[in-house]
Amino acid sequence: MLEIKGVYKTFNPGTINEKKALTGIDLTLNEGDFVTVIGGNGAGKSTLFNMIAGVYPVDCGTIKVDGEDITKLPEYKRAKYMSRVFQDPMTGTAADMQIDENLSIAARRGKKRTLKNGVTKKEREEYREILKKLDLGLEDRLSSKVGLLSGGQRQAITLIMASLMHPKLLLLDEHTAALDPATAAKVLKITNEIVTENNITTVMVTHNMKDAIRLGNRLIMMYDGKIIYDVSGEEKKNLKVQDLLDLFAKASNGEFANDRMMLS
């Protein structure tokens, strides 16, 4: 479903601020894979996401989704292939619009717009049933402005919007990092249910190593613009946090550059 071959990215090349963000990334994801990505600051996690999403052009290499080469497509043309949920709960929704209106926008993603009503009665019933599964009481608040919701509720709405049209690829960029622990756990539970039930190929960046081990069927560790560890199946299930810390220490010559990773 996702095939990345020989992708390199250097920012500010030839200057004193030159930064080699990605150095020869090769990665293949099968349909339905749920991959967690960990690594310290500057490891290349966000740059990898931005390359896939089309925020920046690659220096060289190719990116394919479901067999189609999207390497040179601009970001807006990749919208029909993938959805993305950001770290900030305020990103990804229209704060001044109602819950049902936000969901309606997501349901029409990539389709031609008309002058018909934005939200039909049938759609409201469908959205009510979808929101019931969240167990957040939002099914009775369809006319509420999204900007009035809590961060966790808003992130849950964003997840529904991102998965509503069953994208080929779902990118979760530390989407629980800005939430308190209890709310983050709830959003992760919802995430796992949505991804599993809909068999959506998913890549999730996280700093929490326990979550990285517990969720998904595959784990990737990045360091210095490279993938240094790729594990799946029973080996992943049997991992311990200490195993990941040891691997990170070995890759970084014992220097932990990221306290957040240690504290996780």
C-alpha cells in the first residue's frame, strides 16, 4: 500500500545550516499494516511524514501509494490517497462550524461540490451512529461548534473525519502528545478501533514507547535520518521498553539526545 525507495532530503544544502533529514529511506507497507514510528528529536520522523504527504519535494527517490507513483504530486492532489491527523487538536477541523458540518466536509472530500444542503437528514443519522461508538456523548451534540469541544473530543472528531472515506493511508503525527494522559489513552483506544475495524494502512509517530509496542503490528525506530530497526509479529509483541532504550543507546553511542523518549 505504501512503497518508499531511496528517498533523500537535505534542507539548506551547501550552507552552514545544512541538515540531512533523510538519508536513503526504504520502506514498504502492506495493506492493513499499522506501523508505529519512534525516534529522538531530529531522527527524521516528521520529515518522513511530510515527504509522504507532499509538504516538501524529495531530493531523490520514489513514493508510491497502492502502486501509483505520487512522488511529484503536490500536497492537495495526494488528498484522495491519504488523511493526516496532527499533534495540535485545533488543526484538522473548522472551529466555527458544527460537528455535523465538519463531518459533512470530510464525507465530500475529493468529490464535486453542489449547491444542495450541506448536511442531509440521512447523513445526520449516520453521523449520530458513528459518534455513539466513541462513547463521548457527542451523538447528541451534532449542532455544537467544534471549537467548543475539549481537546480530546476534537481529536476524536478529527480521527472520524480522517477515516470517514477509508483512505488508502492514514498518517498520525503524535496525535495524542498535546492531551492529558487519561484523554490520550481514550483517543488511542478510539484510534485502534477505527484502524482495526476499517483495515486502514496506518503510520503513527509517537514518543511513548509503551504505546509503540502495544499498538499496531509493526514498529520502526529512526535515528539520524535512517530506519535503524524494523520489527513485527511475535518479536514486536515480546519487546520491552528497555530493549528499545538499549537499541537507541547503541545507535547514538550512548547519548540520549531526547529526554522525552527516556521519560516515556
